[in-house]
Amino acid sequence: MTLNNGTTTSHGPTAGAARMPGYAGTLAAACGAVFVAQVANALPASLNGLLQADLDTHGSQLTWVTSAFMVTVVCFEFTFGVLGDLFGRRRLVVAGTLLVAAGSTVAALAPTVQVLWVGAALNGLGAGAMFPGSLTAITAVTRTPRERSHAVAVWSGFLSAGAALSPLLGGMFAELGSWRGSFWVLVGLALVSAVLTLALSAESKAPEGRRFDVPGQITFALGLILVLYGAVEGPESGWSTLPVVLAFVVGACFLAVFVRVELRAEAPILDLSLFRNRAFTVSAVAAVIGMLAFLGACFATSMWLGPVQHQDPIRVALPFLALQGPAFVLIPVVSRLLHRVAASWLLTSGFVLMAAGCLLCARLDVENPHLGAFAAPALLIGVGFALTVSSVTAVALDSVPPRLAGMASATTNMLRDLGFALGPVVVGAVALSHAGSAFAAHLAGGGLPAGQLAAARGVAAAGGPIAVDSLPPGAPGAAAHGLALDALGSGFSTAFLVCGVAAAVAAALTAFGMIGQSAHRPSQSGEPAALPGASAGGTAEPAPAVPHP
């Protein structure tokens, strides 16, 4: 319906019954917003080497630059969906773009890496509002399932394009000035997006039945942040240190309370009854593990080329065209395949390709700076991701009855984003722990002069082997550079191996876990699936690809 002030509202499955005013403008504004959100997400990928050199960071600090973004997205994903339904999707998107502008300003001015974390977290909050807000805005102004599917495909294309182009844009502007200039460009893009959204987008709401689950939101956010803090800090601070142990214990307690709260909540942010369905549980676990493998591989690639090999930002960005580009280029191909091939088989095939690519990366030589070695494995990972990112939602929806489709889609997206958040954390923990142990083991027998040996040990104690690897020639401890490089190569090769094993496990889960399970919502039927971010009430909307790693 349309209110006197021109505000449009959508309620339940009838929201798309008639085409609402502002379709073209809303679609254009939503595509611009999601492009900006994804640029904010992927921008640090090509800048880690410069951040390490300029801000004198060590490994876990670089991990937080990437993780702070995704953690805030995951923690508040459901709540942002409720905010958009209650107060308006256009308002939510504008607020998100302004948050990205603020976060990017903080990042551009950051004197320390800790301030940069704040900027990344603000960017994550903004993008976390823009992802569901822009998507629900375009579905609210469409008329038919086919029209919605087309609009969502265009939206997904801009999202994928942002992921593919962001590292390249960051690298180009960093080459022209400094990494700070890349964030200033992002400030400008966010402000332009806010103006376009206000000028072009139609407002829409769906307040009926939408309520905040405050206890669930608080316990989930605190529990997840504490557990991830322990996982990030463990490799360098020590797994048995008091802050790390307390983070794990207290975080686990909060997550246990979250489960208890959700079991009793009238309007839970996570409907745990979905996990009584074996097929849904299998797809959900595979989504977490598989997306962990993908973003873990992306993060490992960024670290390998940047802080470890110290390559230029442009060169660091090039492999990301192969890692992220296929999700954009193959959108029409995957859409057709989903109508002709069982989504579970597409999902399995994608995970197999990702596993193959990660295992090839594990065999790379850290002393070889040529990018050609990354071409085949990066393309395998990218094509595998293109097959899985749409299929994982389709598999989840196929496994539940239509009345649960809304919550199933929202839950699957949250779990997929949880996998994205875990990827850099797991890779950082594995690679830096292994590299630290290898460096310490080989340092004593490295035949270094006493002064160089003592200096290298001191630098490693403060910042790990990645700090030793970054020492300029002639500096105290620089003689251990070769040992540090070998240790880091071994560490990140092990991390690539872990990502490959994770993708293989996800493939096995989807291949064998679905045996004997019948689909409730076959993708061939053409029936609209549920919109990510929908509540348990279940608005029926098309299920898009939402690749925002």
C-alpha cells in the first residue's frame, strides 16, 4: 500500500502483487549501495602489506583488520533486517552508507592499527545494514517472481563486481599515493551512494510481526566476539595465557546462554528448531565450513603476496580477479544450472573445485614471486565459489517446508557469513602458530652470529616471524630473514591445506548427507524462494546469491 507521504509498505507474500513506483531508481540505488558495501569489505585484501609496513603491525593485528568487518556483519545481521522492516529499508541503507563513510574516514586517518580496527568495524556495521536493506528494498518494488529474480540477479552482479574490483581499486590508488587514499575514495563512493539512495529509492516497510530479540542479540554478539578474539590472539599471545583462556570460556558461556534464550524466545533471531531437519543441518554445517575455506584462502593469498612476499598492491590484487570474478561472470550460467541440476550436486561440485584449488596453493613456493603460479588454483577456487554461493541457499530451502523458508534462508545467510568471518581467523591461527613454531625450531640451528640471533629472537617475540621477515637489510636480526620467510611459507602452506581439507569435508557432507532426503522446494519449480533476512514469519521472496566475503 502507499501512505499519504508516499512511503510504500510491503506485507508478507503479497508485497510484489503490483509494481510500486520507483522500481528503476530503487534498483539503481540498491546496486550502487551493495557495490559500495562490498568494496568496503574487500578493500584491505590488497593493502595488508602496506598496512604491515606503515603501521608496524604483526600477524594477528592484520587478521583483525579483515575480521572486524565480518564479525560485525554476522553479529548484527538479523537485527538489521528487523530495523529495515520496522523503520524503512531506504533509511537503513542511507544509515549504512553514512556509517561506511564514517568508518572509512576513521581508517584513512588511523594513526595506529587499533584505530584502523575501529574503522573496519564501523564499515562492517554499515555494510551489514546495506546488504539486507538494499536487497529487501528492490524486492518490495517488484511485481512478479520472475521480475524479482531478475532484479536480484542484477543486485548480485553488482555485489560480485564490488568483490572482484575492490582489491584492484585499492591497489591502484595505493600506487598513486598511499593506502589511506583508497579509504578516502571509499568515503566519496559512500556519500554518492547515500545521495542516490535518497534521491532515487522508494521507501518500504514490513513492520507486522517484527520484534527485537534483545537478549538473543546481546548474548550472540558477546559470545561470538569473545571466541573469535581468543582464536585470533592465541597464536601470538599463547593459547594458555589468561586473556585467551578467559575469552574462550566466557565466550562459550555466552553462546550457551544464547541457545537457551533462543529456545524460549517468542521471536528468536535464530530458530533452532530448523536444526531438527537433517538435510538443513547438513547444508548449514557445509555452508560454514565451505565459506571458511573460501575466505580463508582469500586471506591466505593476500597475506602470502603482501606481508610475506612484499609485492606491490596491484600485483596482490590481480589474483583476486580470478578468486572473485567468476561469481560475477557466471551468474547467468549458475542461474540456469540451478533450474536443471540438483542444487546439492552444484554445491558438492563447487566445494570439490575449491578443495582442488586450495591444495594446489599449498604446493606453492614462497620464494617464487611470479603470479602465474596462482592463476590455476585461484581460478579453481573462484569457479567453485561461484557454484556454491547460490546453491547453498537453494539446498537449505529445498530441505524445509515453505512455511519455514523465510527463517531457513535468513539462517543460512547468517551461517554462511559466519564461515566468512571464521576464514581469516582460522587461517591466521594456523599459519602464524605453525610459522612461529617452525621459526623458533630453525633459528637456533641457523648459524647466525650471536648479535643477530638475539635481535631476531627479540623481534620474533614482539611480532612473530612476520616482523622478522619485514626487517630492512642491515637491521639487527635481518640475517634471519630467510628463516622467517621459509617459516611463513610453511605456515601459510599449511593454512591452504587446512582450507582444502575444509572444502573437501564440505563436499563430502553435501554429497553423502543428503542421501535419502526429499526436497520440499525444488529449484526447478520456479516457485520463489525466501528472502535472506526474512523472519520466521517467512515472507516469500527470491533467494539471491549473496557473496559478500
